Amino acid sequence: MNMNEKYLAGFVDADGHLSVRARKNARPDLEFSIAQRAEYRHILEYAQKQFGGVIREKFDGKHLELQMRSGPARKAMERLKKYMVLKRHHAKQMIDLIDSADILRTDEDVRAIRSRVKAIRQQSVDVLPNFPARKWLAGYADGDGSFAV
């Protein structure tokens, strides 16, 4: 399979998770994960080679998840966001959030960041392209698509 960043962006739009980890006495940092059935491990391994992270088994080994935090998560978001369709705005907002955040000193600081992340996720897509890239569409279909007769 010929994968590239456009394909991975489509896959992330389908099966990816973008977030911010908020902990007391630390700066918030990015979290990024992609989950898929175990037979598609090669897609997660390709993404892991590009960005880093750890692949973990889930649900008795039937599913896998590539998990990234901090530097690897930022690298993935920065490189893929320009090709994302559904989660581009979320990626930009979360990067801006951690870039402007200080160390979270109180439980209230942590709750405030978590609330902002929740609000970001609830925002709708800003602008959808008329014709997303074919590679993006292939990744999206592989992540969430199905065929029926």
C-alpha cells in the first residue's frame, strides 16, 4: 500500500483521537492516538515510523492503538493538520492551547484546560473542501468506510 501524510490524515480523521493532557504542577501537553483492528497493524507501524509513539494492544489483542504524547504528538499534528479535513481545526486549536498555557498550579487550572479541550471538540468543522485529496479519502475509507451489496 502506498501511504503518505494525506492518507494518514484521512485515517486520523476517521479513527484518530486528538487531546491535551492536563496535570497539576505540569504544563499541558498534546496527546494523539490512532486505533484500528489488529490486522491493520501495518498502518499504525507506518505512522509510528513517521512520528514515534507506542503501539499497544486493546480488547484482548483484537485492536491496537498507536499512542503519542508531547513531542511525537506535536510532530504528528503539525505534519498532518494541513491535510486533515474533519479535525484540522481541532489540531490547530489544541496546539495553540498548549503553546499559550503555563504550568497548571491548581485543580481549577486543570479543570479549566479540560473544559477548553471539551469546547474545542464540540466546535464544528470550519470549512470543508469541495474535493478532499484522493489519498485522504482512501485513508478515511480505510479507517471508517464500509461496503455493502
